[in-house]
Amino acid sequence: MEYSFSIGWLFGGLVIALAGGLIVVFYKQIADNLANGVSSYDHVKLFGVITIVVGLICTANLHVFLLNLLVDLMFHR
């Protein structure tokens, strides 16, 4: 597979990373209103950090490479 840069995925990944950053910044309000409150603060922060990492992977357009690698490993192509 050949790597190719995409402007669309650059902006899409930045939007995903920004959403994850907002989750990390406002984790207390999100946990209080949408989750179980204090017991889920760490879970909401972890979800935000995972979202940031996924956004950065999409920004670099590496998600296609990683998905192809996963499919090749699973189906021995």
C-alpha cells in the first residue's frame, strides 16, 4: 500500500482531535450530566485521550494503513 496525503482527512482528523480535547477539558461536566458522576471521571478523560489519538492518526492519514494491516493479519492475505 502506498501512502497518500489527503487534505480532507487532515481537517477531519483535526476536528476529531479537537472534539477529544474538549472532552478532556470539560470531563467533569460531561461525567456529571451524561455518566454516573464522580465514579466515571477517569473513564470520560480516558475516552477523550483515546479520541485525541484517533484524531491524530486520522490527521496523518495512517488509519487506512492500520486497517489494511489488521485485515491482512486476520485473513492472512
